[in-house]
Amino acid sequence: MKDPYVYEGTNVLINLANIKEQDKLDNFETTLSRVAIVELLKNPIDITSTKDIFEIHKRLFKEVYSWAGKPRTINIYKTEQVLGGLSVNYSDHNQIMKDLSKIQNDIDSFDWVNSNKKEIISKIVRVISNVWQVHAFREGNTRTICLYLYFFIKKYNLKLNVDFIGEHSKFFRNALVLASIGEYSEYEHLEMILSDAISLKKVTNGESKYQTIKDYNLEKYEYNYHHLKKE
């Protein structure tokens, strides 16, 4: 099976600007998505369902990809350094909508009103990691989940320091990875950074605190691209 999202003979995603060089596409995508993020923060989305991620993704990438806001139609994988080269087991593409509905049922069953802040943050961590693990899109999942998180917690009178998350984006992404490995999930890393990002307090030793995760030096971290998962 061929990957319908890439130019033939490459792993470069087919895009509206017809850019066929990865570095140039990365810069193009980053520039336009940053503009879109600013617009989203000015004109926020009221989160009512996990399926609101499709609207967020569409608004982020509609100027870059024709499939912006649409669930992927193939299965994908990505090697993760923090997992020793293994990939998170993302949702099968045929199960994306069903898995998102299950997460929404879990959200609806939680007592958000009578839970304390610590309990709420713990639940948010599990919700966010579960939605991220679905990996509904061929690309742009982490940026989408960051904005979903931002809008989601506003419902519960919490505010996410997006600048703080941006400063420690490598830690945040790897924390998502470690919180998305099934029965072996480690939620404490994501709970730590979200607690700091939500508290809005100055984090002492913040630089050293977020330089490593599970003894993995994040200075070594390099972004890997998704690939078609061969069945």
C-alpha cells in the first residue's frame, strides 16, 4: 500500500503550496500554523466534544493541507527516542471516531464540579493523553492537542500558560508519549508540567527541571516524521 499523503518516492506531505523539500515545507507549515494559532486565541472555540479537534486542526492547517480537519485514512507510526525507537500504538484509522467517543463518555462521567484542583489536573492528563494517542491526523496532532487542552481547561476556570508549554515543548511532547503507552503509561511527567503551566507561578529551576525526562537528555531530541504503517 502506498501512502496517499506524500509525494511519490518521498515522505514529504502533499501540500497546497506544492513544496517538495522537507525543510521548506516545515518552515511554511510552521509560519502559517503560528498565524492560525494567534487567530484561534482571538476567536476561541467552545469545547463541547473531543471531536472539536477536527475544527481546531482545520483552522490550524487549512492553508497548508487539503485534508486539514479530516481524520487520517491510513495507519501510521513514528519512532520515539524516549521509547528506544518504538512507536506509540495509535488508534487504527477505522476506529478514530469510535475511540474519541469513548473518551468523551469518560469525560462526561467525571464529576468536574465536586473534584478538587489536583483531581481535575490528574483527569485532564488522562483525557489529553488519550486524545493524543488516538492521533487522528496524518500530521499536526500535538499542536492540535495543545489548543484543545487550552480551550478544554477554560471550561473549568483554569488557564494554561501556553508560553511555558512552548518553552518546554520537547518535554511536553515526550511526556505525552510516556503517558500514551497503555498499561505502562507514566502520567507523572505530564502531570508535573501541566501543574506548573496551570499554576502560573514562577517555576524555580525550570530550565534544569525540564531538560531530561526518564534520564533522557532532551537536548538530543530530534523531531521524527510519521510513516505509513505496513500491515
